[in-house]
Amino acid sequence: MPWIGCFRLRALHLLFLAVLGASLVGLWQLAVMLSVRLEERTIEALSWLLTGKIIVVDPGHGGTDPGVVGPSGVPEKEIVLAVAKRLRDLLEQGGARVIMTREKDRGLDDSKRGDLAARVDLANKSGADIFVSIHANSFPEPDEDGAQTFSQPGCVESRKLAHAIQAEIVRLLRNTVRVPKEVDYFLNRQTKMPSCIVEVGFVTCPREERLLLDPAYQSQMAFAIYAGIVKYFAERATPTSNWIDDKIIETFEKSAPPRLKAP
Ligand SMILES: [Zn+2]
């Protein structure tokens, strides 16, 4: 009977489309997996660039200063220390010498100002190549989410560091489209080496707070920051035309005579 033939044809069509769809999804997943693996190998291959580098990792707050506290009640100081320790381990495996501003739940001074000044002082006396401060963000609205890096306005090298880390966070964690920002913060202004603050996410966003409390996510975040640092040193070692342009502009700005005032 004709309707049976028609039914068979439709069933065959559907089966064909299902197989095609599944194959395409499979191929897509394979391509994503391969590209992630390839990227990891690239990071591994570039990690030798960390050899001999001195890196100050600064987990924010500590002791009597909890930082921001999210709905679960776990303070920022605990989250950032967990991420910072994972970052330290990765950097040390890569051959860098890591100086932590704190390894325990303690501040560096009783006053907030003194605490920040002590962190800057430690970094400036260490001869560090870069300074990376780890914090967590907060906002009155619970919808605000996503990690973001901050550097000192006008500081070319710090901007590159912040851009490199943000790019890896966006690419590897795939949960934010935030861009790096240049804001005048005491830590970034006072440190003499390229520096940036990494806000690893918003503890005031319940979904992101849950992630930030998850050791697996803390490791992924630490790896993204690590990958950004490796890529920053890779860019410094093999200057791109962009890097040269920035250097030329920087040198020109330094050597240019003061501009004459308009009459
Ligand atoms: Zn903070």
C-alpha cells in the first residue's frame, strides 16, 4: 500500500538526518577537543619561558580582612588563596620562582593601607618580573558575573599582561566576554614591574560563587591565569609588530620635547 512506502521513506529520511546530525556533533566535539589539546601543548611547549622568572602572586585580603562575602558566607580571602596556591604550583612547575605575599590566612598589616603598602613593598624589593594580584568581585545585583583583569592606565606592559590573562580566561573558561580594564588602583600604580589585578569572578552572583568554591573550577581558573602569563612572556620573547609599535611610541613619548603651549 502506498502510505506504507511513504512512511518507510520518511523513516529512512529521519534516520539519515539523525545519523548525519550525530556525526556532525561528534566531529565538532572532536575538533573542539583537539584544539583544546593543541592549545594545552602550546602552553606546555612555551612554559620554558618561565625559567628564572620571578613572579609575585598576591592573594588579596587575609586575617581580619575577609574581603567581600557572598551568599554562602565563604569570604573572598579564602577563595583567592585557593586559586593563588594552584597558580603558584603551575608557575613553579614551569620553572618560575614564585613569591607569595601570603600563604596563610593573615594580613600583612593591621591597617588596610599598611597592608596594601606592605604588598607593594614586598614586590618592589623582590626584583620581580611581574606582579599578579588575585581578588574576587562583588556587585549589588546578583546577575553581574565574569572574571576580569585590571591594569594601571597608561602602562603598556601591564596592559599586555592584563590582556594576555583575560584572553585565556575568555578562551579557556568560556563563561565571560568581559574585556580588560584600565583603572587606577593603588597596587597597580605603586608596583614597579608589569602588574595586574585578576578579579576571578563575582561572589555576589550565586551561580558564580558556587563555581568559585569548586576546587576543579579553582584549578581551571588558575590554569587560565597561568596560560595568560606564559603567553605574555612568549609575546615579550618574540616581539610582534604590535609590540614594536608600542615600544616605538613609548620611546618617542619619552624622548619628545615638551609640547609648546598654544599662544
Ligand atoms: Zn578583593
